Amino acid sequence: MPVIKDGCCIPLDHTLHDRVDTLIFDGLKSKGVKLQGPKGQGVHMDFSDFPMIAFWTAPEKHAPFICLEPWQGCGALAEGSEEFSAKPHALRLAPNESKILGYSISIL
């Protein structure tokens, strides 16, 4: 289902999220997104450390929020293995190894 308008914008409304509660984007050229209202108010999120981002809200509730969530992998895809380590972008860390991922949010 195409959701990006004019190659860069997603018009957000409840009817979109009533059909699909979570929009998952992988392989984007940009590593930043804006959530912006009609008067220019909003937020910008830089998610450079993450390969994916998801937009979600409560379907069929007309919730007054939308979540912007950077993802390092995802739980379940319609196709593919159920093995966790085979999931796209799953991180494998050796014992006692750690990795710090970060994102930033700016008010517009």
C-alpha cells in the first residue's frame, strides 16, 4: 500500500492507521523525519544509528498521538524465518559486548 505522497510526505490521518496500525520503513535514504503540523509546528527526529523507523498509533481509537520509533530490527514479518537471529537487522553481540544506539528529537 503506497503511503508516501509526492515522494516525501505521508499525510497522516486516522483512516490510514485504522487500516494499518504500524507503518515500517526500511532502507530510507534519509536518516531523519519531521512530524509537522499545518502551521509548521512539530518535531524532527534524527535516527542515524537505526536502519528502520516505524510510525504507529492505536487503530480505530482516534488516539491524539502518533509514535515515531527508531527500530533496530523488527519482531515478525509475514514472510521469513521465526528464528530471532535471522530477523532483518538483528544485532549479534558477543558475551559482555555492548552497543549504544541513539537518536535525537528537536522541536520545530
